[in-house]
Amino acid sequence: MEWHSELPDGRDVAIRRTDEDWIVDCGESRARSQNLDVALVQAIRAEGEVAAHAREVRYAAWARDLADALADGEREMSATKSPPRGRHN
């Protein structure tokens, strides 16, 4: 399954779930981790223009909130067999 979101500065983030891990694309950067918030932060930090002003925006908190929302959606989907709320493909 794939989701799309935006960073607080408006950049697009693509998130995919595989059987083993999460894959996050942010600009030209890609990160992979078993933990979504880790993959999000790694992809954000690897993206140079975002990293330059990362102290101005709380990306770690944003990543944790998004990871929690997607995890809640996955649990909801497992329980109801319906897609989670939010943008997804």
C-alpha cells in the first residue's frame, strides 16, 4: 500500500509499506526502516534543502504524528478490512 503526505514546508512525501519495512521517498532521498518514523526522519535528513532548515520545523514530531496516524489506520484496516482514512493509493 502507498500513502502520500506533505512535509510541513509543502514537499511531497511518498510512503510505501512492504512485508518487512517502510520505504519513504522525499525529494531525491529514499530511506527504508522497520519503523516508519525512523524512515521518515532519515529521508528528511538526507534531503539537503529540508535539512538546511530542519531546526525551524519540528520534523521529528511531525514524523511521529504521521507514523502514529498510519499505524492507527493499518490497525483499523485490519479490524474492518476497509482502507484507512487519509490519502492513499
